[in-house]
Amino acid sequence: MTQLSPGVVTGEDYKTLVATAKAGGYALPAVNITGTNTLNAVLEAAAQAKSDVIIQLSNGGAQFYAGQGMPDGFQAKVMGAVAAAQHAHLLAEHYGVCVVMHTDHANKKLIPWVEAMLDEGEKFFEKTGKPLFSSHMLDLSEESIDFNLGECARILDRMAKMGMSLEIELGVTGGEEDGVGSDVDESADNSKLYTQPEDVLQAYDRLTPIGHFSVAASFGNVHGVYKPGNVKLRPEILKSSQALVEERHGTGHNPLNLVFHGGSGSEKEKITEAVGYGVFKMNIDTDTQFAFSQPIGDFVEANARAFKYQIDPDDGTPYKKFYDPRKYLRAAETGIVTRLQEAFDDLGSKGKSLAG
């Protein structure tokens, strides 16, 4: 069995991680984090499951990580992402798993954010010989395919020099992810929600000569959680895209590295089918947000007076041990750890960490 050093994986190790997951018929959950509590919880969950994992930040998550009081919001989005990546580089190896460090949805207006992170990444690369992040995402799915692939090619050319991978999006994932998204009628048979295999082939032709990339191809998936039956997933679209590239280029099985956005609330059989078609990464944000928040609500409800008084006005009981933030934040972390065990099971990655 292939073994990698524990910690943040980049370059050839990242490629090995992706290829091994695809060959082994499993995928890794990608969790959006917003601070050290959520990041540490993901590391703990992965270590408990003996699975590798993907940690990612949206632009808003990165800004929150830096502190919403930082006067320059753009700088906060850059420095927050850098701080989170440095945190992961420092701690991930001690949890004994392999971690992919990634940033999520960057649309046209956020291209400067990606470029600024690459500025920081190049500085880190000069000092350490490895990139700060494993990969970044450009989501230009709302633009023309020519602009989308042109910008992806330009950014990937810069990233490839550091051994980084680029995630692109073709087709539109419905709903919204931290200010990036589209108002698409999720209940309709809307062609925007389903990526065309010919577009995927065009991306393969354009980007393969430049460097490593993955494709978030839309097959009806939507950000958020919706009532059953409202979202119609069609994973067979992924199969068609793989087949077209394989036929045109004479590649091996499942040549594309595919990503499943909007994984929260998805039917388990659809998840399994998508993984079989070459999905190595599934984003799970909405469910982990709820898993983090619900235990806090339960704790506050069970200890309501502690959140009104430091000392009970009736009997003098001190409540410090209840309003100590470590109490309810630890409960929140445990909520994520528990929910991710289900995700590792659904994706088949439990017990398959490559960390040696």
C-alpha cells in the first residue's frame, strides 16, 4: 500500500492521494472551516476515522478566520487563508493523517483573491520548497466557457510551477456558497445544472498540457439541504464525461478527477454512484455547520441561567464552568467529529489513510 508522510500534502504526494482514492473506489470529504475550532475538529475527525481529509476555506470563511474586525476586508480574506494554511501545516502531521489544503469557490470578482494567495504561496515555496496550499478553486461557471478556460489556463500555469492543482467548475451548482452562486430553480430540469460532456472534453484538452486539475462538474447538485425529491441528481452525466475523454484520448478508466459540490443531504446511493464515476472529493458544508451549531444550542438550552448570570441571583451558584467558552465550543467540535464519521463511511474512506 502506498504511504505518504502525514501532514499537508502537495505536489506529487497530492497527485498520489487523488489517484489512490480513485483507484480504490473511495472519496474524501471536503469541509469548509471558519476558525481553529472547526479546523481542529476536522483533523480530529480524520484521525479518529483513520482517513485522509480535505480542508477548505471560502473567501468569507478566510475573512472570518482573520477576524471580521480587520479593517481591510480583502487583506483579511488573504491573510485568513494564509493563517489557516499555516495552522494546518503546523498541526496536521501531529494528527497522523494526510490533509489537502484548499480554497473554495472563487468567481470572476475573486480572481484577485486567488492571485494574492498565490503571491503568499510563492513566498512560502521559496522558503520551504513546497506550496502553502495543495490547490485552489476558480469557479467561473457563470462566464463563457472561453473566458472560464482561458483564466483557468492562465492561473494553472502559475500554480503548476509550485506543483499545485486547480479545481474548476463547469455547469452551475445551484444555490449559494458564501456569496458565490446562482439563483437556479432547483426543482426544474434546468440545463444549467447539468454539465455537458463536450465542455468537459474541451477543458481536458486545454488544461492537461499545463498541469494537474480537477473538475466540479454539475449533475443536478445544489448547495444547501432541500426537502427530498426537490433536487434531481444525475451522476450518469459524470460517466458520460469520463467516457468521452477516454474515447477521444485513449486514456485509462476514469481519466478525469471529479468533484461533487453540494454533498450535504444527498442520497447515499447517489453518492456511491458518483464515487464510482471518478469523484474523489465531496464538499460537505451545510451539514457540518449544523453539526457544529446544534450542540451549542442544546448546551445553552440546558444551562440557560448560566448565560444570563455569572452567579445565580437566587441561590448564589457560580456558573463559570458553564459559560466557559471551552465547554460549548468543545461540544460543537464533537458535533463535527461525529457527523464526519458518517461522511467517511458514505465515501468509503474510513481506515484508508495513506499516512505512514
